[in-house]
Amino acid sequence: MGRAKNFPALAAGVGVVPPGVGVAPAARRYSARHLDGAAVMRALGADQAFLIRLHLLKMLWLGLIASFAGCVIGFGAQEVLARMHAGLFATPLPAPSLWPVVIGVATGLILLVGFALPAILHLKSVPPARVLRRDLGPLPASALTVYGTALAAVTALLLWQAADVKLTAVVLAGAAATLGVLALVAAGLVRLLDRMRGKVGIAWRYGLANIARRARSSVAQILAFGLGIMVLLLLSIVRADLLQSWKDQLPADAPNQFLINIQPPQVEPLRAFLAERELRGAHLFPMIRARLTAINGRPVSSADFADDRAKRLVEREFNMSWATQPQDDNKIVAGRWWAATARGLPEVSVEKSLAERLGLKLGDQLLWRIADRELRLTITSLRTVEWDTFRANFFVVTPPGVLEDYPATYMTSFHLPAGDRDTLAQLVRAFPNVTVIDVDAIMTKVRDIMDRVNLSVEYVFLFTLLAGITVLYSAIQSTQDERLYESALLRTLGASRGHVLKGLLAEFSALGLLAGTLAALAASIAGLVLARQVFELQYLINPWLWVIGLVGGALGVGLFGVLGARFVLNRPPLQSLREL
């Protein structure tokens, strides 16, 4: 839990990087529009330090205002989330503190400085002679300065949020590799569109030409929107498909009821009760509570293990059982199982993943404490267990005749047909001390919690799409003069306002189509990897993933793009040409 708490903060840090990317083109446009003013100030005697202070303070004030506005929105979003999940908490959530405001403002300023500083520094080197010669300008900033400051800002932000150097390094490396691959794919798609210009109509030709001409900006926008759409696809369609795949792989008669705390005198009456009602899979297993105290004579302590799961395992008691044969869903992967006639042998079979976590191997001697007595057993086999069958299984199993002298209870699991609640009521009346665990009810509650949490995550990641919109608007604003000039020329040469509108719609719809393609491709690959490598499920890619990704991307980006570029349509051509 100590390290796990860093991941939400780290995810938040990663989530605010796209708006930082949107700051860069806006800062470049700001710098370009202030070149003449900076030249006049230089001609009147202002030094470089004064120019930097002036424009940096203006940017910082703007950053403070925007950051405080973001904090207000954040408090509102938190209130909405709290109300959405009020039923999950027994007591009301505490009022938010002011510390998130400090974090929010600091985050905004770090991103602003990291992505806008190169453009501000660009102003200090403008020559005073630009007052007389407009063609003169400062030398462009080096790539090292531009990317170095941005990388330094992102690294500082992630390191601060995660408070873990190793974790930050891993996330940065993974994010860089992922974004690099996605950027290459996006660049390839942009080049593919460029080759299609000669095969489409005038409006599409104009739109595709804009994408190809501003290739770098187009790739950045495709990445920003593609990542946002990908996350939403993963959280909605892919998550539902994975859950359905898991359900489909469960046996139709998978146990959905567990009975524990069965006393030895109740074993036969309960077995008869279950057999009379033809409940499948109801095998009763003995269960002994034992604590692992030593391995090969060395006392066991949670401090000996780095893995958090291993620490928890050695701190609690294990449920041990005995058996003549391994169950059908148990497979011996090392060592040997004892003979069917073996009794009283001081041997033990350990589940493979438990052995790996605790560093156990064949031949190790384990010392167990059961109540006030000790028992020494030797590991003679390791086995895998199919836990997702929902059958009763145990990490530790001994031969018969080893644990019978110790106090034991019994447990079982069985499949109860849907709607047959009378059987449970009869069972509770006949065996009032037996604890019934209704897995169906638990899974229903878990699914409800998962749906609520998923809704929260989707709600939060909508801000990723908003970040993509800021990148889009920033890119549009950074090319405002160029777009106005293009529109003026087209309309002067006879193009109507409708033709220009169709060209803009084609440009941004194509960007959205590429972003949706990238998102659907990445979500499909992520779904396959999660299914095969993590959950070990069979997974078929849902075609709706591509339909929603492509159509949603084209419609969404097309709409927001045209709204952001409407100034191109509203400006009279003559006014644009006079301002050249």
C-alpha cells in the first residue's frame, strides 16, 4: 500500500501533460506577435533581462489565474464524484483541504514554465533593427532548449507527484516508448493522407493539404485525441468484453455458494441434505488453521520479504487440508504426490505461486503452529491450482493421518440454480451455525462497485479529451494568421464561404478519423495483451471498437475543430489582406 498510493498521483501527473503540450504552440504565437514590440523596447534601451522579466511575469499571472480556475473546477468535479458514490461510504466524506490548491497551482506553473519558457527566451534576442527591417528576427531556439525544458518540467512534475525515482523513471521510459511508437504510426497515417490528395474532391484536397503542410502539429493533435479516445474505449468496450470473456469461460455449474464453519458431527447430515437436493460439486473438505513459524529452522518474519503479498501471507493463518488424491483442477508441476495408501507421512504439497512468493522449494522443512502444538512437514510437491473455477482449494495440503488429531472444521462449495432461494433458507434452519457465503450476491455488489468506479475513471479521463481539445485549439490559434491568409486568397479567387467551411470540416474530420484509428488500434492491442498475458482469457476484438473510435473521433474532432476555426469564416477577405 505504501507504493500503491503513488500511482493515482502519478496518473494525475501524466494526465496534465497534454495541456502542457498545448501551451507550446500558444506560447510560440504569443512570441511571434510580440516581436515588433520587443524590437521597439530594445531600440528604446530595454535590455534582455527586462524583456524576459516583463513577458515571464505576464505569463505567470496568466498561469496563476488559469490554475486557480482549474482548482475551482476540480473542487466542483470532486463534489460531483462524491455525490455519485455517496452510497458506497458509511459516513460522509471529509471536506476537502486547501492542499490540492497548492498542488494544482504549482502543477500549472511548472507546466507553463517548462513549455512556454523557450518562446519567452526567444524574445530577448530580437534585434533592435527589426523596427526598420521587419524581415529581421531572432535566431530560432535550439531543439535542445525547446525539448529540454519541457522534459525537465515533466520529469520534475512526475517525480514530485510519485515521490519515487525508480517509478518515475519507469513511467517516463514506458511513456516515451509508447508515445514514440504511436507518433510514428500517426506520422505514417498523415503521409498516407497526403498521397490521397489527388484522388478526392476540392474540399477534401484542401483539408488534407492543411494536415500534410502542418505535419508536426497534426501528429501532436492526433496523439492527444487518440490517447483520450483510447482510454475511454478501454474503460468501456474493452473492459466489458474482458468481463464477458471471463464469464463465458466459467463452467455453467461453477460453484456460487460456499459453506464454512461446518462441525465434524454435521458432515454426514449436511452431505445427505445436499445429495437429496442434487446440488452439484458439493464435496466437503476438512480445514485446519495453522501459522507458518519457520522455514528450514529459520524463524519466519514479514520483515524478511520485500513483496507486500508475501508479508501479508506470513502474518496470517493458513487454511490447511488433507487429501488422498489431488483435485481435478490441481496439477503437479514439481516433485511427486504421495501414494494413495500413504498415511501419517510428514509431507506437504504447496501451491506454486505461494512457493514462489515465499521462496520455497522441494525439500524445504516448514514448521507450523496449530493452536499450542507444532508440526514439522517437508515439501514433496508443488502444484498449480485453477482458482477461477470457484471450487474449494487450498494452498497447503497434507496426506491423510497427519492433521486428523487437530481441531478441524469443514467447508464445501456448490452450484445453486438461479432463483432457488428456498434451499438456502432450509439449509440455514437445519444448520444454524454454518456460515453461508453467497458468491452471486458478492459478485453483484462487486460489479456495482466496479461500475461506479469505472464511471468515476471515465469521468476523470474526460479531462484527457478536454486536454486534446486545448491542444487542438492551441494549434489552430498558432496558425491563425496563416489560415486567415489562405482563406482570404481562396475567397478572392472565387471560393465561397461554404467551400472554405467544407475544407475545414474535411481537415478536422480527417484528423479525428486518424485519432480514432490510432485509438481503436491501440485499444485492440491493449485488450489482446491484457486478455492473453494478464488474465489468460480468449479475446475477440469487438468491431464496435473500431466503429465508435472512427465515427466518434471524426464527428467530435470535426465539430470542435470547425468551432475553433470559425474566425476564418467570419473575417472579411479584404480585412485579412490589408493586415499583411
